[in-house]
Amino acid sequence: MKKKTLTPEQSETLLKVLKTRFEKNISRHKGLNWEKIQPKLEAAPEKLWSLNEMEETEGEPDVVNYDKKTDEYIFFDCSPESPKRRSLCYDSQAWESRKANKPESNAIDKASEMGIELLTETQYRQLQELGKFDLKTSSWVKTPANIRELGGAIFCDRRYNTVFMYHNGADSYYAARGFRGSLRV
């Protein structure tokens, strides 16, 4: 099992990357202040580790919101295309049901290993209000139980300047489909 902490050097490097991205994309988080975010990150080494996992898979995590009720900053994968965690079926049940050509893993387990959650459809649409994402790729999103119980899963992308939500068998996987995650700190 992976150790879920970073070395001081890794933490410092990641914090610099996150701060630079924060300052470069200020329109994603108007009214938020990096000086309040960084101490929360430094006080939560496991969350910093999860953000590093998002960064290592080219998710380009960035702050997209602040929840006043819980005093948490919300990070989403903000890479232009679905992060480099692709060719995954939706969950372990779907993965196990495949008889042949099983992918390496599945989106739900991979997100859990990283300490993050898949974006919901609502969160995905919120992300798309901040820019144009997944113009060439698609991303699995958290699937409602009633759809999953019938063997399906949902994914989203942006085409024709419109955000679409689609369905597929949960056991399907494609080289251009990954997943986007969220993390609360």
C-alpha cells in the first residue's frame, strides 16, 4: 500500500505549482485568497498527498469553490482534457463482470485509492462554467444508483459548445474516457 504522505520537498514543490495555477486562473475562484488556502493544505498532509496524485496524473487540480458551512475549499481536476487516468471501466462490479479484455482498473477504485471522489454531473456542469473542458475526451461521473443497478454508468463531455451527459454499460472503457475528481480541504 502506498504511503499517503509527501516528503517536505514534494510538499513544497506541489504548493508552488498549486499557487502558480491559482494565480494564473483567478477567474475560477474569485474572492478566494491563497494565504487562507495554503495553511489548510499544510495542516492536511493526506489531502496534499491526494492533490499530488491528481497532479501526477495530469489532472491540474485547482480551487473552484469554498463551502462556508464546512469551512472547506473544493478542488476539481481542471486539465483541458480528461486526466491521464483513462481506459477504465466504471467500478469494480463492472470490471469483474468483464470476461475478456479487462482494463487495468476502474474509475471508482482508482479515485478511492487517490483519496478523491468522482465529480457528479452537477459538479461537472459547474466545472464547464469555468472554461471549456473535455473537447476531445470524456469523463465518467458519479452515476445515480438507479442507473448503476441496471448495468449503466454516465459520462460527460463538451461538444458543439454544449455539455452533454451520456450513458454506457459500466463495463465499457475507452482510451479517450477517464474521470475527473474532486477533493475537499
